Amino acid sequence: EEDNRPQVSLDVDYEGGFGVSMGRLREDTVFDWKFVGLSHNTVRGAAGGAVLTAELLTAQNYITAK
């Protein structure tokens, strides 16, 4: 878990372009959490990356019903 990840040049082909690389997760006073997510838009698609990220955050209990 490096403070400078994900980076496009290093992480764009994570899991063959089908994975989502997430990093820099930190608490925030406005939005609860801040993070950087990187997915390969031409392989997975922007919406697919967003859905996969939301599923991951939900599975790890970062997103819960209020």
C-alpha cells in the first residue's frame, strides 16, 4: 500500500485491464471517504469500473445504508 498508487503508467493493465486499482483511501469530513480509483476504460468501460469499485467498497463495509 503505497501513498502514490495507483498510477496510470504502473497500474493501467492491472488484472489484464479488467481490474480496478484503488489507493489513497482516507477519511474525509465532507464525503466520508476519499480515494483514487483507476480502471482501463477501453477494456472494462467507465461504468464497469465504477460499478466494480462500488461493489468492492460495499463488500469491505466502506459503503453502508444510512
